[in-house]
Amino acid sequence: MAPSAVESVSHLPVTVKGASSDGFLDVKLAASAQDDLVLKTFRCLIADLCEQFKGGHPGSAMGMAAIGVALWKYVMKYSPENPSYFNRDRFVLSNGHTCLFQYTFHHLVGYKNMTFDQLKSYHSSRTDSFCPGHPEIEHEGIEVTTGPLGQGVANAVGLAMATKHLAATYNKPGFDVVNNTTWCMIGDACLQEGVALEAISLAGHWKLNNLVLIYDNNQITCDGSVDLCNTEDVNAKMAASGWNVIDVMDGNYDIEGIVRALLTAKNNKDKPTFINIRTLIGIGSKSAGDAKAHGAAFGAEDVANIKRKFGRDPEQHFSVSDEVYDYFREAKPRGREIESEWNQLVLKYGKEYPELAKEFALRVEGNLTDDFMKYIPKKEDLPTTPTASRKSSGLICNPLAQNLKNFMVGTADLSPSVNMIWKDKVDFQNPDLKTACGINGDYSGRYIHWGIREHAMASISNGLAAFNKGTILPVTSSFFMFYIYAAPGIRMGALQGLQQIHVATHDSIGTGEDGPTHQPIALASLYRAMPNLLYIRPADSEETAGAYIAAMKAKNTPSLISLSRQNLEQYPQYSSREGVQKGAYVFIEEADADVTLIGVGAEMVFAVQTASLLASKYGMKARVVSFPCQRLFEAQPIEYKRDVLQYRSKAPRVVIEAYAVNGWERYADAGISMHSFGHSLPGKAAYKYFGFDAEVIAPKIEALVQDVRKEGIECLRGEFRDLNFKH
Amino acid sequence: MAPSAVESVSHLPVTVKGASSDGFLDVKLAASAQDDLVLKTFRCLIADLCEQFKGGHPGSAMGMAAIGVALWKYVMKYSPENPSYFNRDRFVLSNGHTCLFQYTFHHLVGYKNMTFDQLKSYHSSRTDSFCPGHPEIEHEGIEVTTGPLGQGVANAVGLAMATKHLAATYNKPGFDVVNNTTWCMIGDACLQEGVALEAISLAGHWKLNNLVLIYDNNQITCDGSVDLCNTEDVNAKMAASGWNVIDVMDGNYDIEGIVRALLTAKNNKDKPTFINIRTLIGIGSKSAGDAKAHGAAFGAEDVANIKRKFGRDPEQHFSVSDEVYDYFREAKPRGREIESEWNQLVLKYGKEYPELAKEFALRVEGNLTDDFMKYIPKKEDLPTTPTASRKSSGLICNPLAQNLKNFMVGTADLSPSVNMIWKDKVDFQNPDLKTACGINGDYSGRYIHWGIREHAMASISNGLAAFNKGTILPVTSSFFMFYIYAAPGIRMGALQGLQQIHVATHDSIGTGEDGPTHQPIALASLYRAMPNLLYIRPADSEETAGAYIAAMKAKNTPSLISLSRQNLEQYPQYSSREGVQKGAYVFIEEADADVTLIGVGAEMVFAVQTASLLASKYGMKARVVSFPCQRLFEAQPIEYKRDVLQYRSKAPRVVIEAYAVNGWERYADAGISMHSFGHSLPGKAAYKYFGFDAEVIAPKIEALVQDVRKEGIECLRGEFRDLNFKH
């Protein structure tokens, strides 16, 4: 518990030449006149790029210029001609609004797509621009999409975890096939957002010594001085969180000081490192050091001033001399060399460790899980007596996790509730912890204790998934309600097309006694509306198998599987894993039905019971449709949709689900749903309290059918009936 | 920036008697035999209460018993017979699952509703229970509803801010009409959640010396030892965040030590205080110190063991002797005395400061804003040329904030963008900061710089609103997209019925260049589905006025007003503030229309332009409905709804909104909407890219109308048409 020493790099006996343990840094620091030219060119170029369309974020990018030179010229391991070379260093721009910083260095070091023409498309109307307002993963050399502040820190933690995990799994003495560093650039804002604070705590706990946070400490945010809302001792806080801390006092010009700090961090063995670098936002501008420099162009006059201040021609725009390109000339050959050395190492590794190398190759290709179907239990092996779908989930997910080494499964401190533990699972932990407190784990472990940090869980998982497509499949778990904390991260996973499985248990009011704070009502509406996300709510074990199959097949899409706390009836005679993959399917068919009941997830039981009661008590014929996933259903051909929902029939369709009904109006004419928050009662009593009870539902549906018989089905068009709404 | 000293209470020269500056603590500590009896009784009772229905959270409540005695017997200022006495101390149970802790002390000190019978209703099927699974604000003596971890810390920060603010506004020398302390109980989890970490940082910044975090440090969460996921130096981290830190080593029995720590904290002048108290979860049980003690009953055998261990009869259940009640006998008379002293003080204050006292009385009653309408600009005073609705919002909100003293308005670091600053606004700040760095503010200030902490902004605002109904009206602001970070807090505000206004600017893809990370697509679906929340999207300045009027009238409901970044056409000839309050209304009427276009918020322009184009180019008649708020519309009589939407007409209804369409299917047959995340382009170009362009929309609607003419309106029933969906 002793706080770490706060070290100032100036006291460290580090010399730049040869300081890098892998011999990578073999260039001397450029002469300072050259440095100076590059910094000036870079800063004027940023000002010009924002000025052309009168917008963008120039200030921090200008302030960070020397950091960029240190990274791209001296320290980072990357290959401009093959930006996705596997063992490259990962760079995350958590302060994503400074994207011009990254785009411009990519241009200068020779990334193929980042032509000058492209660079100038920043903030233009070009729909084929590679320079969006924040970095986006689909573009060359961008590791993760950033912009929502704080999340980049968590992404970087995930990238660094991936390295640690792969290294522990595949490296052998003399064969460090994975040993890259993750560099994450942050601004003042990232240190305020809770998601970053959660992730920082975890990185310190895990002692991720391959992770470096580079703090662009300009003490300015949109509102003005950071002192307006943050006066904490950030270095002491980082040290208390288990990080090494290095100060750099002149981040504007002291490239050598920054390089020394970066290398000290890279070579550090015991902890992640936080480098606190003082910079001046909008350096050179008359708004320098002011919030005005943050998110607006400077105006033509000030841009001219900036150029004069830096001794450049104010009439020359977008000016980059050959000397500047020449300064970065070594980037490409060095990249080729690094990559070629790595390829040779992997070749030798293959001869020395053929089995391991074969598996490693599958991981690099991202194809490890192609045979996942053989681990999914067959229908006949699933339970037939009432079973909570969180238990069914364990029966299906645990064999997958046990056998597929790319599964990294974690929970936000709900191991006893979510059933994600497989036999002989090993925790992902810093191995030294084992000695200290007897915890069984090391970096090769694939079970993650996230703690009570749902947002970091989702956002770090984005980093794990983004390390390399398919190399790691992150599986998260928590109560469904607390995926509202994780929502910003889940969204970024969907936006980036990262395959992940989010296992959300205790859905709906059936979760019971914990009460309204724990009973999700509106959250499913968010996840059903979210592009590129599969929200799947299976009704029994067979449907849970279907949900996992759909999630495994969705290689560019995260899935959220929504499960019950309580035991659910099993319907082996009706339920179908194939049906789940179509989003909805006929559960119980009935010719010339009076009504179609749509049953969803844990509330399927009410649909089936109501159908039965309608027949026995009211002589009415009800068919039942199971509807676990709206997005999968939307992808079906219109003919299939019409078959399942009988759009053209004269019988009404009623959805039964203990959520807000929003969105179901597309498929149903009426609903038994929730119109308020829940209530603290045992699950069965909670259902009854809100009218989820076949004895209560059946007469309402009978009345609806009678109305339709009288007035015709047209009476329901545009007048969705909330059958259990109480004003 | 120097870290605070970490003080151990054992080194402090504090004596209990007379240590309290307001003379409140005038009882001696009870004899230790009595203490012992109470602790044993309490612990066995908790075990019994969980055992009766085989569920609940016994372990931490048992571990915290001595803390409870210190609080309710010795330190807290409260009145059992009038739990809502204005100047009471506020107590927040952030680890809300330990609710039996609070319920049981409420019972012991004599809260009227908390009878023994009620206490035993914990986890029962009684629908009239006052003992839900987590504390709920509607019940006697509960200040805020807790359960979602970490948020209670933020609520407590809000409650403490409210005290500071009211004290700075109304207290006079000799007249401390508001001087209560806020006590917040937390477990290990609350220190991991990002929202708490954000709030902790703010409380340290604001030097809220009236706030005390009491850390039940039992080092156990659901997964096991906290070491599994958290090994930071929490005391050092709190000190670095600007908090005093006090350690209590024996939290299980050392009531005197706890009292001394609490009083030291209460009397502390400069900072909030963090008291780190070591306890044993499930003390007395065979699961003591183990995660098993957290969230399950112990089983009959262990409950008997516990009783034996504590020297009690294992056959006796729910046993509380008269001696135990007697131990707390002073709570009621002391409460009466405190309240009566305060009433007398306020009376004298009224004589000394009649004007101020009158205003103070309005604050206490929560009726300060009843005359708000006089500050809302008239239609004729609103802009008629294109204006961003975030600007319109400023025109309406700023006079309200300037004149209504219960407005506390803040922003998550977007002052230059959200237009929430009024003339001569004063920041809410620690006044010492002014001296230190020239920032203009003190505790009487009503403008809050939240920093980049959206979740804390919303959750602290819940605390501000919960201080006393109507006393403070919190107004938050940020970009709409980042209300996804705030969603857990917004939800808890809606669940608790707390009036608040959330001002969300930069909605829809119109926000432009910042790209898909900043363009909300699915988020409105969440807020429209969320019970007891008004999500209002006004189309122009007049509608923005209507949105504020609706929000001001909704005294038990938070509102989220969703506004554009970009300039919007103004429609004084069509738009209506009264219409907004009905949720939807006819914008442009047209007899025998071929189609009804539903325009929403910033996309109204496309509805109006399309209607015009349909007339001029296709000879079709389109009526336009403006639809700013679904929940307000749902509250209208069916006749009104039919009038507006013409449900029974043969003309289709088409909604035009640049969001996911989920939920609009209730009102529309077809939609022009978003089916993917957005794109980084200037606003106008982004709209065009996704087909929001009258020239593109009109022919699609023409085709739809032709279909309907051919096939009849029935063809659309249950087949919602996504008119701009691209697979």
C-alpha cells in the first residue's frame, strides 16, 4: 500500500541512445534546427487545416507537436507501409478531437492513404474523406474510434491487456512474438471522466507495464482553466492508483526530454506509466493558453500572426518543405525492417514450437473460433425442467469459453450470479498478486474480474476486441440494468463493428426483490434501436443456444444476450435455435387464429398460458410467435416476415413483454407491457402486481378480439392499444 | 497541489463530550455492556430478517452495526417524529443493498412508519411494504433512492452542495438557518464506480467540508476479496483528491472511535472527509469475512450459530428487548428539541431579516418558481430568422435562471456551446479558489462547472433536487450524445420524481463534422421509453418556449430538452407553445390530405419543404404535424389524438426524423429515419448523405401514396415502411 515514488525524468540516468531494450531506437536525435523547422511547419499546417473550412480543433494538436515528433520519429514501433503489422505498437488518441495531430503525423511519415489531398479534406463535405472529425477505426493506422472522452483510456487498457495476455500465452524464451507497447494520448478531460478513472484503477491493479498514458497537460478545457472544476493532485492520484509518474516540464519544445520520458516508460518493468507533459494550447496564436484555442479556427489574421511568429511566410498556406519530409525519411525503411525481423522471428518460432505457432497463426488470422458449433450443446442435452436462462447461458457459454482460447470472459463483480465460470478457469491477473494474496491467476488467464466498473468493462473490452480482428472475443457480464452504465462503451463497440458478447442477466421485473432500481424497463428500447447491435432475449435453453449461435456468427457486430434471474419453463416442443437466428418464428401455430400472441424472453410463459386459457375458457384460437431479436428479424425476406406475423390477416397481434413497449408497435397492434418503473417484490409477485398473469391477460385479449370482430381490424390501425395501461 | 496529510483519529486530541460545535452531542457514550447488547441484538435481527424469506443482504448491515449506533445515537441531527424537518442532517446509503441497516435503525429510534411488522416485510410479497430491497425516496426518512452503485456518493455531493449554497445565500451572523451535515455510507463497490470517482473529485475541488463519506471497508464484494480487482491505496487517492482522511481500525466494536472520527469530520473546516472504517462482513456468521455473507441468507443453522456466538437464545427470533429500545430513548425528545430550536431561530431570523426570511420560506416550501411564466419571452419577442434551438433555449432559459433563485444551472464543460450563461451569473465555487487563481465564484453562485463528468452531473443534480422538494431546480447541459454517459443518473431522477431540466444540444446528425461518435441515433429511443421523463424536441424558438413551459410545469418529472447545433427555420405562423404542451399538434392543416407528415425538432424543415414540394411538383396535399414529445401526447384524450393524427383517415402518416425510428411506428405508417450510425460531414452534407432532402423524400412519399391508392391503406397495417432503408 506504499505510494509509488513520483519520479522526475530529469533525475533519471537515462540516455537516449541505446536506451531501448529491443534495440529499436538506433537514430540519434535530430539537430535542433531541424526539430524546430518540423514543429513550426506542423503547427502552421494545423492552423491552416482548420482555417480552410473555419472549424475544427487546432489548439491541442499544435500544443502536442513535440510529443508527436517524439512518438513517430523516435519511439513508436510501426510500419507506415503496413499499418496493421501484428506486433506494432498501438497508439490511441483518447482526446480524439485533436485528430489532426494523428492525421498529420501519418501523412508526414508516409501512410499510403493519408495524402496531402486527404489531409485537406478535414471538415470538408467529401464523403470519401479519411479525415473525419474524430479518428475512426476503419481508416489506415487508426486502432480505435475515439471522441467520447475518457473511453480511449479504457480502450488502451484493453489493447495493453491483449498484449500481456498473448505474450503470456505464446511467448517463449528468445521468442517474444508479442511485445508491443500501447501509447495513449489524453487531455485534461480524459482524467475527469469516470470511465477513464475506472480503467486507470484496473491498469494499476494489473500492473500493465506495457501501457503509457501521455497527458497533454495544457490545463485548458472548453470552459476555460481546468482549475474551474479540477484542482486535485493528479500525479499523487495516479501514484496511489499504482502507476509510475514522470513529469516533463517543457512539452512544447523539449523533444529529447519527451523521448527520454517515453523510453523510461517503455522500459519500466513493474507498472503502467503516466507521463505528465506541460504544453501550451494553441501555441503561437494570440489565443495561446486560452479556451478559445480549443475548438475553433483562429481566423485568417491570427493564422498569419502565427506564421509570422514562427518566422514563416504568412502568405504561404499548407506549406511543408522537402526538408520536413526528409526528417521522417527513416520511418518507412525502419518499419519494413521491424516487420521483417518479426516475420523471421515467427518463422523460427514455428520451427521451434510448431503446435503453438499453428495456434498463434490462427489467432493472428482471427479464425480460431470457426469450429465453435461443436461446443454448443444439442437440444436433447439441454434442461427440460424449469431453468433460469442465466443458467442455460452458462451451459452453453462455458464450454465455448473453455475450448475457444480467444474467449476472454469477465464479469462486473457478479460471478456468483451470472454463471460464466468454467472448469479450471484461470483469472487474468498480475502473477505477483498470487504471491501477495493467494489469488490464482496470471496474464495467460482468460477470466476477468472487472470489479464494479461496468463502463470500463465495456470500453476496455472494445480495446481487447480491437487489438486485431478476431484475435480476442471479449465476453462481458452483469445484470441487464447495469448495462445502462456500460451503454457508452457498448455503443462504441457497435459503431466500430467489434464482435463481442454481452451477457446481461436479471432482465425484466422478474428479477424481483431488488426493486425498481434493478428492474430494467426502458433499456431494451435503447439496445433495440442501436445500429449494429443484436439485442437477443431468449425464452428458454434452446433459444439461449440460438442466441449464442447468432452472436458467434455476427463477426462484425456485438450482441447483448438478455437473460432471466428466475426459472423459466422450457419448451423443447416449440423452441428452435434456428428460429432465434431469424429473429422471430412461429412458436405455436394455429389455423384461422383469432389472435397472434408475441411472447418474448422470460415472459413467453404468459403468452403460452394465455393462449391456452383463451382456448379453454373463451373458445378462442391463439397462435404464439416467439420474438427474441428485432434486428435479426428485420434482416429476413418480406415473405418470411409476413408468414410469421400474418400482417394481412384480420386477427390482431398482441405483444407480451414486461418492458416499455416502444418499438413493438411495428409488429403488434396491442401490448401487455410496463408503463412505469417496477416495484420491489419477489419476481412472481412483481409480475402479478403489474398484470402479468394469464388470468388477467386473457379477458383483455378476449375483449380486444371482440372489438375487432365488431369494428373490423382497421380500428387498430394507428391506435395501438396499451392493454394494461393505468393512468 | 501538496497532498493532504493522512490523519489517524487516534492521534487527534478529540474528546467526545462537547466536541460538537453546535452543542448537539450532549449525551455520554453508553456503558459498553449496553453497546454490546445493542450490537448483538442488531446483528441477530438482521440475520433473522434475511432468513425469514431466505434472501436479502445481511453481511454488510451486520458489519456496519457499530457505525449505525455512532450515527443514530450519538452524531446525526434528525427528528424521528418529523423526518423531513428542513435542517436535518442528510444520510445517504450509497451501498443501498444494505438497506436493512437503515430500516432497522429507523425502527429502533422510533420512525413512525417503521413498525416491527413493517421491518419484517423486507423481501415479502406485501405490496404496501416500506422496506423495499433498496431504500426508496418515497418512504419516511429516506433522502434518496439508492441501489445502482456509486450514484449515492454523487447524490450526497449534491445534498452537501445544496446546504453550502443555501447557507451562503441565507445564513447571517448568528443565524445559521441551514447548517446540516451530509453523511454518506459507502461500500467497496462505490469506490470503484466511475460516477463516484467523478463526484469525489468535484467534492474535493469545492471543499465541501459538510460532507462525510463513511467507508464500510470490509474488503469483500460479490466475487470475493477486493484484492481481486482493486489494490490501489485508497487513502492516498482520497487525499490527492482533496479530502481529509481518517482511519478507524476497529469498526466492529469501537463505537467511541467511530464517534470521534465522525465528529472530527463534522467539525472539519477545510475539506470533505473520508473515514476509512475496517469492518467484518457477516460478523458472527461462519461466512464472516467471506463473499458468501454478502447477498444471501445464512441458513437456519448458521443463524442459530450466530446467536449462540453472541450469547443469545438460538430459538428466539426477531428478539429486541426493552433495554435496546431504551438505549435509543433520547432520539425522539432530542429530535423535538433540535427542531424546536431551529423553528425559533427561523422565527427570530424573520424579525431580523424579513425580506430574506420571506424568500427563505418560499424555498423551504418549494414554491419559489410559481410565477415563472412572466419570464418566458412572448412569441413576438422571439427570433424570426433562422436560429439554432440551442440559442433559442438560451433566450428562454437565461431570464428564468437570472430571476428564479432556485435555478442551479450547470454544464459538463460546454459553456461556449450550450448558451446557458446569464448576465452577471456567479459560479458555484469554493470562495478561497478566487484568491488562489482569480476565478469568480462562491457558494452562493448558481452556475456550476461540472467539468467533463456527465454522469456525476446528472447524479449530483439528483442530490440537489432531493434536498427538499422544489428548493433547488437543477438544470444540466451537454451535447445530447453525451447524455448517454448521464443515462444512469437521468433514470434515477425520473424514478424518484425529481424535477430537473436537462438541456441537450447538438442533437441528431445535424451536429455535423464531429461525426458518428457525436451524432445520436438510438439515444432518443431510450429517453422516450423511460417512464416519468419528458423528452422534448422543439422545432423552433416558439416550440422551445413551449418545451420550457412543459418542463417547468412538470413538478414531479425531469425533462430533457433536445436542441440543435445548427440554425433552424422559424415558423411563427405555425408553431405553438401550447401545442408543445400537448406533445403533438397540427402544424399545417390541409383538408382531404393525401398524407400526414410528422415533423420532429430540427428535422421539421424537411417535413415543411416536402409538403410544399409534394404540392408544387406532384399535386399532392400534405398536412404537417409537429411532434415534439411522445409522453405529453400520450396524456391527451383520445379525441385529441385522433384529430391530430387522423387515425381513421385513408391517408398514410410518415415521420421524418434523423434518429432510429423505433417507437414512431405507434404514430406513423412509414418513416424517413436513420438505419446506421452517422457520418462525419458538415451538418447539411450529413443530412443530404442520409437522404434528408425534400427532393429525395418527396418522390418516395409520392410512391407510397400511389401504393396506398392502389392497394388501400390496409396494405400498411403491420408493415411499417422504412422509406430510406438501404440494406
